[in-house]
Amino acid sequence: MLITSQNIDLRPTGLQDLGFVLAAEQDEHNCRYVGQWSREKHAAAIFDEDILHLIIQDKTGQPAGYVIITGLQDPNLCTCLLRIVLHTKGRGYGTAAVCMIREWIFRNTKTHRLWLDVKDFNLRARHVYEAAGFKVEGVLREAVKRGDSFDSMVIMSILRQEYEEQLY
């Protein structure tokens, strides 16, 4: 499977990509915003039929980030954009990837609700999600422990009906 746009492509993550994935996730500009997985957990996700683990790459084939989508087999038809991590920033790749994922999910699956959580202080990402039609549902206050403190998570989603209304 390959999802393409003018600027980027999304392709399945391979085991050979895991060094890049781990480095992007642990990068000082990303680690406070996203969860940290082991190489083994990422490898298991690649082969899990309920998970879509994708590399974001530029048109030269260079990896620029990665995406994890879960819940592809959820009986409630709720799919989660679990993680999007960009190594290459400031080129619009995140905005493009979110729109590509949203479109692919609603065109190729029976998903009713596409949702995500984002740290409340990550205003840049929240803006991208809102521009893609995601709506704030609520806040999980101090739900994630980070060092000696706790981060709050904003829950956002877009429903199939809302996506379809954007098309017209």
C-alpha cells in the first residue's frame, strides 16, 4: 500500500526503518510530545493487522517521519491516529500526512470515528488537527506521567459524517 500526494508518500514501515523511527521518536524536538516505544513494540506493530505503521517520505524517498494508526478492526468502527512524528519539520509534511490519513481512512475502511489525543500544550499540532476537521471532545487532565510531572491530553475526533460534509 502506498498513499501519495504532491509532496509526500506514506508507505508501510519495514523492519529496516526502525532505526529511523526510534531516532525520530527520541529526538529532543519530539520526545516531550509523543510516547516512547521499544524497537520490539514497533516491530510487533508492523505485523499487527489492527495497526497501520507508516513511514512519511519525501518525493526523493527520504524518510521524513512516521505514523501509527490503531483500531483498524475495532468493532465500534473507531480508529485512532495514535502517533504522528516528524523528523523533517517546517515543510507542511504533518498537515499533508494528517489530511492523507483522514481521507484514506474514510475512503478505504468503514471507520465511523477517527480520533486522537494530543498534549494540551502542543498548540502547533492542535491547529493542524483542527484545520483537518477534528473537534475537541474533552481533556484528560494530567493523564500522562512525564518525569516528575503530568501532562494533560486533549481528545479530538472527526466523524464520517463531518468528513463527508467537508467534501461538499
